[in-house]
Amino acid sequence: MHSPAPANRPIALVVRGLSKRFDRPAVDALDLTIYGGEFYALVGPNGAGKTTTLRMVAGLLRPDAGSITIAGIDALSRPVDAKQITAWLSDEPMIYDKLTPFEYLEFVAGLWRIDAAAAEVRARELIGWLGLEPHAHERCEGFSRGMRQKVALAGALVHDPKLIILDEPLTGLDAGSARLVKNVLLERVRAGGTVIMTTHILEVAERMADRIGVIASGRLIAEGTLAELHRKTGKTVISLEDTFLTLVAEPVAHPAAAE
Amino acid sequence: MSRPDTLAWFAGHEFRLGWRDWVALMTAGRRSRARTVAVALILFAAFMHVFAYWIVARYADADLASDTATLVGITGTLVLSWSLLLSQAMESVTRAFYARSDLDLILSSPVSARKVFAVRMGRIAGAAVMIAVLLAAPFINVLAFEGGMHWFGAYAVILAMGATATAIAVALTVALFRTIGAKRTRFVAQIVAAVIGAAFVIGLQIGAIQYYGTLSRFALLESDTMVALAPGIDSIVWWPARAMLGDGLALAATISVGLLALATSIAAFSPRFADHAIAASGVSVGVTRQVRWSQRFRKLSPRRALRAKEFTLLRRDPWLLSQSLMQMLYLLPPALMLWHSFGEGSGPLVLMVPILVMASGQLSGGLAWLAISGEDAPDLVATAPVAAGEIIRAKVEAVMTCIAVVFVPFVLAIALTSMICAVVAAAGIVIAAASATQIQLWFRAQARRSQFRRRHTASRIATFAEAFSSITWAATAALAAAGSSVAVVTGLAGLGILAGTRLLRPPGR
């Protein structure tokens, strides 16, 4: 991984001047550009605005200001078109306890208007990849967290999205499940899909991401490949953790940080 | 402060949790509302006392114990109330076994599970008594004020009723646990609780329909036949009724029996509490294989997918079904009456129309909450490429389809006797359902389906608006079916309630 983003790549996501305020600014005039076929990791301390940013991109929150363009589609004025090529997966897998994984995927395929036959082939593939075959026709109510996250991931992929937005997808997963999820995501990127993911596990960002964005107090304070981030700190550091701690420790020159 | 691991210490802990739970229930979790809620409760209590005065003040001085007919009436009312207490206690006991909350902490600690269960049984009895006392207090206070202090004995009778109801609820639930296992008990106990709660009143109504052609539950209790079949005036069957009327000996006996039953139940069943709770905890990790007629994906549009999902979730959730069953059970007497009065003209049907309309409003409110607010995967639905209006339409269609499935047979049966009544009933059912659904749309909030029981706490306005709307449309339908022009007035009142509710809806809805 860690290939620099060539200028001739199609642009998957453009965010300009994105702002959201709750009782204080959560996201503050954020700019972001992510290229097609790129794995982008968004890291930052707790409360930095990572999840708020991704929820706005996924259409779950209305921004106070700014624009979001997904594969050339204005996501704020044409949300349905933007959602058609997007998938969202949060850290808390939200699935229906009384449906089976097979039925859940059928439901998702219906929501995304996917041809039933094609969706079924894709669903069976995903169920196989994610090791859910023995449980495909069991209700999800007895599933472990890892299994639920796999079902939710299958739901996010069944409609073959161009842009996959993930908020801490590896939280609470065992090593085997985490490896499986990571492999599925890397496979998607290899196939031309784009992944943007928040994570607290810096090692994951370090190993998987083409580029890493560091966000603090609602603003992007640094962005680039791992090597570029290392250079930005001006120190001879060896891990992303050191780089991250150095970057977020520096004061951010904007009013929100001053609060 | 009492020493930890004693009954008193656990009781203090449970009381604190119970009190905070109740305050949260009343204030919907917002402490700033506490003063408003307190004022509202005082005003409500004052109103209830005035209402009670209007209803019972005339009986305060009557020599009520002198005849069997009076004892039959009071005993019937007590049994009716007791069956509701038993139903509520049974549901609470089931929840005490299955709700995990703090049980993992308690059961993994070195404290005695027997003591915990003993206190929790006491709390269940206390909660049952408290609700009954709150409902009955205005009537008892008015009777005592007008007729003398002996009426206060009624409070003790309620205490005894709550204690026996809890004792029997525990025995029944544990018996279910031991006979059909932990997995089935949760479902069966809830159904049994719903049936018990409705059975006595429905039984009285069915008897009244069969013998007297009326839906009034008191027709049977007040009948000469019932008085003739009743035991003699000295029978112990009448002790609770006599206790209500101030007979000291009967009062002492009634309280003793109640408390003894509760103490026996606690002593007999609390030692096995931990075993049952652990067995119940295993239920949630059980596997349910789902066999479907087709293992192929169906061609689904977003709206059809959403509707199908709602139907499937409702069908597969026994707890929600049991909650709805309670309302469906009350449709049994009208169904029987319909069958009984077939060919006798439209007179008896007029009585049925408001019951159907009321049931439609209540059922729609619950279903609409489940479909609109009780969405377990809100992010999935919100990120789907479907317009928000289309999602709402699909969910409303799901609610209306359920309502149609339940009520169309009734309307068709009414149409065989009176087309006018059928048209009025159909219109009333649709309007009541649409009103309740609209109110849920205005006051929708993100929640999980498992919070269905607490849906009323999210918005008091929505709860009262839904109830008043259903009542008003039921009254309108009854008046219209009877050919009264006053229906126009109540219909306008119904519209007024909706308009007022719309004004009070949260911003942006």
C-alpha cells in the first residue's frame, strides 16, 4: 500500500468547507479529497470530529456549511443518487435480530434496487468470504459482535458500492474476524473501490491506508502517505503512533482549538 | 445506613433504583421537567377526586353489606382488578428473570441471590400495589370523607391483593420454567399474562352477551341468576368484599392471607432464583434456524422490502405479539356479539362500532411506533438510496395493511347486517388509524424495538393525543352509527385534537 495518489486518478470524494456545530464546533471548514481506488484512513483523538465528518458524507447528518461531492454527484442536492454508490458501516453493527443474514442481505438489495438474481449471487459470495455460511439461515439475535459486524459488512458490500465509509469497523472484533474484514476491504480497493475509514488502531491505518488524514478539533491538521506524515513532524520517528502524537500535540491555529 | 448484603440494604438499593426509574418515566429522563410533572400530577389527582366524588359519593353512607347482590358486585370488581394485578405481576416476574441489567453483576458477586430475589419479589408486589392504590385512592378517599374512616380499609385490601397476585405470579412463572423450559417461558408467560389480564372482563362480557345480549360486564354480575348461584352471605368468599366495607375481622383475615401467600412464595422460590436467571440468560444466545419457503432472493422494490421487513419482524417477535394480543383480545366480545346478534337489525351493532374504532386507533399507534420510531437499523435505512418520503410511505403502508388484515373481517361481517354501520365503522377505523399514525410521525424519535414498553415516555403529548384522538373518533363513529347529528361536533373535536397536536409537534416535523 502507501502508493501516492496520482493526479490522473478519478476523484471519489471531495469535501469543501464542511462545518457542523453542536454545542461547539465539531467539524470546522474541513477540506478533503479522496481518489478512486484509494484506501484513506482518518485518525484523530477522541472528539476530533471524525465520526461527524463521515456521518455527513454518508448523508446521516446535514452539514451547517460546505459541500460534499461523491464521484461527481453533489451529495447534498442529489442525496439519493449519491447514496446509490455509497455504503456506510458504523462501529455498532445495526442489524435486525429477527432476520437471518440471508434475509438481511435480501432486504438491503431491495433498498438499493439491485437485481434479485445478481444480488443473490453476490450475497452468497459475501457470506462465503466472511465465513457466515453455517449461520446464513439463523436469526441474528444469537450472534456475537464479530458475526454481527460481518453481517453488517456484507450488507455494506452487497450492492457493490464505489465508496465505502467505515467508522471504527474493527472495534470489538477478535484477531481472526479483524483480519477477515481487513482482507475484504483491501480486496475491494484492489477491485477499484474506494474506502474511507476512521480508526483508533494506528497500526491498521499504517498497514492498510494509502493515505492518512489526521484530524483534530474538527480540522484536518495533516494528510499524506506515512512517509509524508513522518517528514511533516521533522523528527526521525519510526511509527505512526509517534507521528500522530507529535502532530496532535501541536496547537491548532483556529478558534475551535482555542476553546 | 444498613450493612451490605442484608435484606434492608438490598431493599434500599432497589427502592433507589425504582424511584429513579419512576422519576425518569414521568419526566422522560429530563430533570428540568420535574416541577411541571409534579404540578400536573397534583392537578390530575384533584381532577380524579372530583370525578370520584361524582361517581361514588352517593354510595358512601349506604348499608352495602346487607345483601348478596352488593357482595357479588364488589367481589366481581375486586376479581377484575386482581386479574389485572396478576397480569402485571406476571410480566414483572418474567422480566426479573430475563432482563440482564444488573443481574450479571449480582450473580457474579458473593452475595446471596436468595436475598436479591426476595427483595425483587417485594418490589414487584410494591409496584403492583402502588399502581392500584394510585388508581383507587381518589375513590377510597371520597368514600372515607363522606362515609367514615372504615373505608380506609380498602387500602389494606389492595395491599393484600397485590401480595397474593405477586405470590401467584411467581408460582405460575416458576411452574412454567420447570415444565416448558427457559426459552418457551418468556413467550408463554407473556401470553398468559395478557390473557389473564383480559380474561375476566372478557368472560363477563361474553356471559352478558350470551344471556342478556349486551356488552356490559356488569349485566352478568347484577343478574338474578348470579345472585341466586352465589354462596351464602356468611361465606369466606365475601371476606375481601366485607373487608372493603370495613369489617375488621374480614380485613385482618384478608391481609393475613395476602402477606402469608407472599411470604410463602418468597421462601419457596427465592432459593432457585439464581438457577432460573442463569437458565434465562442462556436463552439470548440460543440459535433459531429460520426455514423459509424460498431460499432465493425475491424481487423487491425499496417499498416492498421495507413492508416485508416490518411484517417479518412483527411476526417473529413474540413479545410484541403478546403486547398487541392484549388489544386483540378485547375484540373477542364484539366478534361474539356480532355473531350473536346476526339478523337482529343494526341496534346491537351500534355498540360495536366504537369498540372497533378505539381498538384500531390503539393498535395503529403501537404499530406505527414500531415501524417509524422502533427502527433497529436506522443508519442502514437512512443511507439507502431511497427518498425519505418513500420510506415513510412504505412504513405507513405496512401499518395500514396490518390494520386492514385485523379489521376488514369485522367490517364485512357488519355489512351483512347493516351497510350503514359497516361504512361508518370502516371510515372510523381508517380515520382513527390514520390519526394515530400521523401523531407517531409528528413525534417520531429514534429508538430500539425493545423499548416498545417505554414508548409512552418519549412524549407525553403524543401519548395523550393518541388516546384522546382514538376516544374522540370512537365517540364520533358511535354517534354517526346511531344517526345522531352530534357526530359532527365530536368529529370537529377530533380534528381539533389533531390540529392542536400538530401545533405542539417538535420543530422540523
